[in-house]
Amino acid sequence: MSGKKSPLLQRFEYAAYRGVAALVRRASFDALQRWGTRLGDLSRRALRRRDATAMRNLRATFPDRPEAELRAIADECWRHFGREALVYVRMQSMQLEEIAARCEFVNAELLENATARGKGVVLISAHFGGWEVGGLALMAVVDNLRTVARRLDNEFLEADLARLRARTGADVIDRRSAARPMMKGLAENAVIVLLPDQAVLPREGILVPFLGRPAWTTDAPAKMALRQGSVIVFGFCIPGKTGHRLEFVEAVAVDDLSDDERDPVALTTHMNDVISRRIVATPELWLWMHDRWKGTGVSDADGK
């Protein structure tokens, strides 16, 4: 926890969340789609600096696309995350079996075959689509699942989240001291879920291309997989009209790689390439509001 928020502010935030959650949990999923779209539009207007970051990122990534098209992508991105936020709150009150029934698994054999090798699985995804819903669905069908997360800066919300994780049986690793628990998990043939598509400090990663531009990226997933001989599986959760689908798109058994491919930089670059291709195909589903190129000098230059 950052410790920067006062207890009074934390209580206010928590009371507001509980009020919204009570309404959301009684609503139909059709209603949540409408409310979420409005929430996204409202968030775009309220969080103007975040919206400016999204537009800056879109212009730099798609320099040949007209401004109106980029504006439409950003608008739909806000609406998408508004909908996903409410759906995630709604699903927290559901049984795991109900959640799994609303999330179709595509190419699940990639994950099953990776687990069968017995050396652990590094499941790579991104802040894309319905990643939170995908995580809940995975908890329903994967017994030995570990996720990495940071503590919330609201102790009341953190306590609520802890109760949810206890109910689902999730084993959550604190990202501030994650290295040893993750390696232990891989040694126990666990599935470790990681979302390495956000910026890290230069001392915490390497500079490799992401969406065509150098970005500081953690190389920890690649190093762990190489050390343990694990399989890297890529998966993305996509929202649909009646639910979600969790698509597993590729599996990389590091023990089967050539000497040149068994390199953390090459493997991290490949991870970024897989994520980037998915984002380019449906850009409105990625979190453009995040300053992905922070610390490179690129984001500041693009904003001028």
C-alpha cells in the first residue's frame, strides 16, 4: 500500500464502491452493457489527462490513420473498459461454475498439453479485452493457479478482494516480492499468470519493441521460463454479446527452442510481438490510457 490516502478518503471510496456494487449485482448483463458504455463516456470526460495519453499513444502507433478514426478507437476503448468494470463487479458475486459457463475456452488443449509437461506454465496475457473476467474463469478450471498483483491503496477494497480470492481459491503473489514465489510455483507445475504489457523502470527490464517502438519491458517471464524449462502459453479474453471467450493462441516450450531462441531478449521480444499483433487487430480492446513508453523519451516527444 502507498499509505498516501487518508482513512477518511478510503472510507468514502469504499462506501461509493459498495453502493455501486449493490446496484450492479442486481442488474442484468444487458443493463450492465448500457450502464458501462455510459460509465466509459463519463470517465473519458473526467479523466482528460488519461484520454490525452491514449490519443498520443494512438497517434504514435498508427501515424497513417486519420484523427477521426483514432478518436473513435479511443472512445470505444473507454466504453469497453466501462462495460468490463461493471461486468467484473457483477461476476465477483457469482459462483465459479457460473463464471466458467459465461466464458468459452478456445484451444484449451494448448494449456492442457503445457501443464502435462510437468515443468510449470507461464501464461502471458495483457491488459486487453476482459482480462479480469478471464482470470476468474481460469480459477474455475485450473487447480494450481498463481497470479501476481500489487496491493490496492485502499485497505477496505483490499480486504474485499482478499475475501474474493479466498472464496475462489486463488493464490495471489505480491508483485513487490514475486520472484521466489513464482519460481516455486513453476517448480510445483503451477500456471503463473502474468501481464507484461505495462511499462517498468529501466532497472527492472530491457528495451525491446512494443507496437513498433522501443519500450521498457520486464524480462522476468522469459528468464523464469528458461531457468525452469517451462512452457509459455499466450491467452487473451475477448468480450462478446453474450459472454466472453478465453483464446489460447500459442505455446512455446522453451526446452525445444534453438540456442539463439533461448535468449531472454529474443524471447521477451517474441512476447511483445504476440501481444502487439493482438492489439493491432482490435485496438479498442487495449488500455491505451497507460503510458507504455514512459522513460524512453518517446512518449514526451510524441506529445509535443
